[in-house]
Amino acid sequence: MDWKAEISAAARRTAGHVQVTPVMTTQGFGLSFPVEMKLEHMQHTGSFKARGAFNTLLASDVPAAGVVAASGGNHGAAAAYAARALGHPAKIFVPEIAGPSKIALIRNIGADLAVVPGEYANALMLARQHEADTGAMQIHAYDAPLTVAGQGTCFAEWDAQGLEADTVLIAVGGGGLIAGALAWWQGARKVVAVEPETSCALHAALAAGGPVDVDVSGIAANALGARRIGEICFRLAQGAVTSVLVPDAAIAEAQRRLWSERRVLVEPAGATALAALMSGAYRPESGERVAVLVCGGNIAPDPFAE
């Protein structure tokens, strides 16, 4: 697949439907070097997921039955938002661990929402059954070419905004976001995959030589808690990423410091990439320029929920 062409087409297709999110270079967080950041938590519905959702819908003939998606929360909100914006009905399945703030976000968008006991994998199973029963179009959260190309627009946009970093750290759940980065940069920048110690599907797959099921838990599980890495991500990541793990305590500290030092309020997943730098899980070489992608801002509990 010509990923550069697919991502460029996705950027043209989604222009005007997604936000151009801001970037900044800052120093702090106990680090001795500056960090470039892209604030993708300021995207529609609070995460990068709107890019893949809009690209999928705009590139497809959506049936009368509408769309269906399974999600840990952020993808469901993005799919529901994109469907509403484009005039399609949406059925969203989320696991209980999505949490009240993300569930409320999806419900407020107006989608037909089903909250499923257990993990994301359970929601995906029911979403696939709904697809088979109704003919609705599945918008996969991460393991589909249109999703990956949509997420890749984030990195094409960042390049256009003047990204200088040699190395970009990206939090990983199912792998759609980092797959978009790898598909766009194709070795032009070093990409570091950052996962929680207790939700590490990509790290486990790289060690095993292929995608494997993992147990998921921890403070970022409702965003980074995929049980199995996507096939597209794994193929792109083999031999192309540095993989590091961070503990929940480091994620929570990065989340706290983003707020206390820069008034950037994010969910744990949104602080996971920075946590790798703050904790020393990834240590840049002397002179190495680094950047982090701040991927999600749907914090629980929502401090402004009524």
C-alpha cells in the first residue's frame, strides 16, 4: 500500500471536518531538555480518533443502517460525532471500564449506546454481531486502512507545522495512532512506542513475533487497553519502533505535571508518552530532539460535568 498517498488523500478528504490542533515547545517537567508537543487532545471529542472516523465515513458508501463501532470510549465518541455530522445513525458499544465521563460524552452526542460488561474485546464482539445482523458499517477503532490513514493525517499536519524533533514518543493502545505515524514517516523520524506496564499489546507482540492476547488493567486501560495489537500496526512496527513501558505511577505523575505546570488537562493516556521521558523509561541521547503526542483529554471524572 502507498501509505503516503493514502494519508495525503485522507488529509484532503477530512479538511474542514477535523481540527488543526496546536503545537508547542516547552521546557519543564523535571527534564533538562525541551520537548515539542502536539496537543491532539484538543481535537473534536477530545482525542485524535475523529481523524480516522471522518476519513472512514467520507471514503465509504454508508448503508441506511448507519455505522457501528466498538470502543474503550474515545473512538466511540469520535465515531458518533462524525456520524452525526454527516447525517448517519450510529450504534456504539463500549465496555463498562470506559468510565462515566466517556459514556456520558457518547450519550450526549446522541448515539444509540450500549454499555457492555467486561473489556473492549467484549464490546467488539457485540459490535460485529450488530454489523452482521443489521448491515451497519463497522468503523474499526484501529485495525483498518482508512482508520490508520486518517490517524496518519495528524503527523502530516505536524510536519507542516514545523516539527523539528528527531524522535517522537506516542502512546499505544490498539495501534492505530502509531501505525499512522509509522506509515507517514517511514523511517524519517525515530518513533518510540510507549505503553503502560499493565496494558502492553504491542510490546508483547514484538517479543512474541506476532500479535498475542494480553491481560489489560491500570489507569489508562479505558483508552490503551486493547487486548491484542492490530495486524496493521504490528506489520508496520516490526523493526521500526523502540518499545518502552511505564508504570501507572509515572503516568499519573505526568498527568499531574501537565496540569500543574502548563494547565493542560488530560486523561492518563494523554500523559503516557510524556511519562516515558519523565520516568527515564526513554532517555534521549545528547542533542537528540524529542517530541510527544498528547493524544486524549477525556479525563475522569469530568471536572465540569453537571
